[in-house]
Amino acid sequence: MDDATDATDATDATDATHRGSTGHGHTSNDDTHDTHNTHDTATGAAGAAGATGAAGATGAIGERTSELTRRLLAPNPGPMTLDGTNSYIIRAPNAETCVVVDPGPLHEGHLKLLASGAPVELVLITHHHSDHTEASARFAAITGAQVRALDPAFCVDGAPLVDNEEIVAGGTRIRVLATPGHSSDSVCFVLPDDGPTGSVLTGDTILGRGTTIIAHPDGNLAEYLHSLELLAGIGDAVALPAHGDSLENLMAACERYRAHRLARLAEVRDVVATLGPDATVEKVTDLVYADTDPAIRFAAEASMRAQLEYLESEAAGSAPA
């Protein structure tokens, strides 16, 4: 989901409007990236219809996003989900089976289309938010595939994912990379053999536009900044986000996200210093995210709590530099 957390910024609040609820990765109004708004909603609906039509006309499901992946946009646009949730299909050329990442919302048409191509060998989950997992049990029932997530509570007949585990499925290698921050159970999936630079399915850790929310208290800003460093270390891979369009350079996206976060922290630090003892979550949010849509105010405050927690740790000497 969009970064409702970032929505906490005036700019972020606008973006958070696009991302919707805190349950979703995009709840934050963190940046202008949090543009999961009504405009995106309309676009998302059209995108979902277009994907369905393409499948009917050519037999291909969704839209080609890399040599090894296609995405099918779920019909769940909103303030926290941008255009909707991208469900990904991973399949190497000539592979007999595929892997589905994030089946998304419980929408029968979406699930039937996802299951209409090659047999689904495995379902992988980037994190527990409902716009990614609501359909997990139903999709497992349709396909007979195991569902694996980092959190055992969101697995269906499968073992929990393990950080740095390498999975061979859909005819290719998939490396699990734990990237907590947006949520405590966020993971990314690295496809090292996907084209010349490889690709990374980033879930809600990196979005196609705007920035993601730090869904406090489950999300943690210090962990998120560390996750950005891990992802940046992969290099110029293609980023395949759970919301929004693909990004050509993962490292550049991580650097942009980090710069935004640090600038927002500096702003929050200044506001806290000005307010002194009166620096409550509500008052700091009023000043930093003054233009936030009331519908996503909750996300802005969640993001603010994450930032204030980080600054408290920084003052105590326990936050990373």
C-alpha cells in the first residue's frame, strides 16, 4: 500500500491519500508517491479490465513486466492501494508451472484469471496486509498450491519463508530477502536470472510511484532504512512493486526513498524542537502533514509515530546513523 506514513508530510499526505488504509502498504502519505488517489482508482479499474481483455484475446494473462514475470492488476483501487494490487506470475520460458506472488483481494474474477494459465506450483506472499493476502486460502483451494509467507499465520499448507532461502519454482530461481519496515514480515523476491540485470518483486517496500507507509507499530523506520540499504546493494535490477508501475533501477529508487525519509525526519525534528513539551503526535502531524486528506489522517499519524519513535531512539543513541 501507499505510504500513509509519508502522507504525514504535507506532500506525503497527498500521496497517502492515494494509498489508502494503514492495513495496506501504501497507507502513508509519505511522498507524492503516495498517489493512490481517485485518479489512480479510475486508472486501476481500467487497467484491470484491460488485463482481463488481453487474456481473453491472446491467452496471455495480464501484462508482461520482465522476461520472467507478468502482472495482473486486481480490481481494488483506492487511497491505500493506488491503482490496485499487482499480482505477479513468475514463469520461465517453456516452464510447465508458474509461481503466483500476492493473490490479492478476494475477487473471484481476478482469482480465476490468475489460475487460468500454467498450473500454479506455489504462491508466495510479500507481507500480511489484506490487499495482498485476503484471497490466499481461496486461491490455494482453486489451484491446490501451497501458500508461503514469512509469518506462519499467513501460510496455507506450506512452510514459512526463511530469509535468504533460495526457491526453485516456475522454472527459475527465487531468493527470499527479508525487508522489514513497512511491516515486520515484509519480504522481497529476487529473480537473479530475470534478464541482464535481474529483477526484484518489492511488495510494498518500494512502490511504483510515491513512497510507502511505515505501518507503526508493526512497521519500524530504522528497519525500513536498513532494508533500503539491502535492496540498494542488489544494484540496478528492475523493481516490480505491488502497487504502481515497474521501475527500471532499484538502486536509484532506494536512494530516492532514503533521501525522502531523511528529509522528512529533519522536518519532524525541527517541528518537535519548536513545539517542545507540546509535541504530541497529533500536533506534529498537523504541522508536517497539514494538507492530509481526513480520510487518511490515521495513516499520517501512524507514519508520524514511526518517525517520532525513530527520533526518540536517535536521542537515546540507539538509532542507526
